[in-house]
Amino acid sequence: MPEAKERPHWKRTLAVLAVMVGGFAFQETGVLPVLPNVQRQLPGASTTSSALLVSGFLIVAAVAAALLAAALAALVIGLSVMLVLGWKAVALFVLSGALFASWIWRERSTDQPLLDIAVLTKPQVLLPNLGSGLAGYVAFSMFFLVPRFVQVPRHASAEIARHLQYGFGAGPTATGLYLLPIGIGVLCAGPFGGVLGRRIGGKWPFTAGLGLLVIASALLAFVHGERHAFAVWLFLIGLGFGLSTGAAGVFVTQAVEDNQTAIANAFNSLTRLVVGGIGAQVAAAILKSQAVAGSNTPHESAFTIAFGICALLAAVGAGLALSVPAGNAGSG
């Protein structure tokens, strides 16, 4: 008996996604991190004039934050509904691109940008941000792929389950336990990433973390038939993500002036979140496209492809980190 297909309720999620992504973008790159800079530029101003100037800056900065939030919301919504809308979702991607272009133009044309585009596009900042985004892609993909892998063939019909040669048939509690090694790995390696970054430069622990993501993702793609080994590979994922994330802040901070560290780190976190969201949606599309006929259960090859893409993108991120110019203080 074929599995019941999930009904798409995407219309109900549009507002929620927009508010969540927009709110995070406003929080991470909004007006709060730059208010101290404005206040420091007004040492001789009265309380009243300072308040008026800060209020004016808030209004101008809110426009930039709104443009960025809307661009990110359109991108995430487009990714969320593309499997339902098909080519119609292209309109959302076009809208997102137009909003991003408007935001960049606005930031380049003002004397008080919310984010200094010139700083963000420096190789010492841009390349680590891209690497962090790819690390986020791997992590978010894992949180989507692993539960679906370990639960096979639990939710498949008996007829389809006979043709599936992978998965562990895990229930809800066991699924959570399979994800636990990722959290333990992050907890172990995260603090050391920052410590090593301050001692030897952010470049090397950051690159090492991405290297662990390459190895672990490749092992998940091709060696996933034994439960204990699978858990070890997930622990390596946690180590790699924790190490790279812990070092990323140091890596970016060492490349900018002191008054730009808040913005640089906020944008690094935002890049990791947005690219990570893209990773989860790409993983969903791969599993959907490789489903067994008459069901929602993917073929084993779908997971091999998805994990393999994670390994490939982590390798690209490591290459980007290694290519950061030696002039960066974080390069060691």
C-alpha cells in the first residue's frame, strides 16, 4: 500500500518564515551594533542633539535593515516552496536578487552605511564568511538528513521496506540519540577553536574544522551501514563544525578594525544561518527527487549524493580559507 503523501501547507508558513528570517537579520545586522559608533562620533553634542541625531540614524539604518531582511526572507521562502510551486518560485528568487542589489546600492551610496560593503568584500573577511557559510550548509544538512536516514525503513510500507538496504529503523528517541554525537562534538571542539585562533591565528583551526567536515561527510556518504561507525562520523561532524565556528569569530575579527568587529561577526553568523538554510532545502530537494516510486522514502543513492555534496562544499570552504591572503592577522 503506497505511503500517504504529505499535504503541502506552505501558505501557512510564509509569514512565519518572513518574520523569523527578517527578525534575525535585523538583530544580527541591525542598528544595535552600530549605535556606540554613532555616539562616539558626538563627543561635544548636547543630550538633545545627540538624541535627535541617533533617532535620525535609527530611521536611516532601519531602511537598510528592512531591505536586507526582505531579501533574505524572499530567498528562504523561495527555497521553502520551490518543490511545491516549481518554476513559479523563480519570481521569489528574482525578487530576492533585486532587493539584495537595492540594499548593496543603498549601502554604497550613503555616508553612514549599516554595513560597510568595502570591509565585507575584503578577501580577509569575504573568504572566511563564505567558508563559514559552507560549514553551516553541512551542519544544517546533517540535521535534516540524519533523522531521515536512521528512521528508514520505519515509516515505509512492508512492500517498499523489502527493497531498502539501508537505515536503522530508529524511533523518535533513538533518532535524538543519533544526533547527540554532533552536539557532544561541538561542545568539545567549540571552545578550542577560539583558543587556538587567538594563539596561532584563526586560519588554521578554521581550515582544520572544515577538513574534518570533509572527511566525516565523505564517510557518511560511502560508509553508513554500521550504527557505531555512523555515530563516530557524526561526532566528527560536531568536532569539525565546533572547531570551525569557534575559530571563525577570531578569523574575521583579526581582519577588521576594532570598531568593525561587531558587524563583521554578526554578518559571519548571518552567512552561516542563510547558507545553512539553503543546505537544508537542497537536501530536501535531493531526497524528494530520488524517492522510491509510490512513496516518500528516498533511495539510498539520495543520501549518498546529499552527503557527498556536503563533503565537496566543505572542501571548497577549506580551500577558500587556505587562500586568504597572508596579510590577514588571522592567518597566523
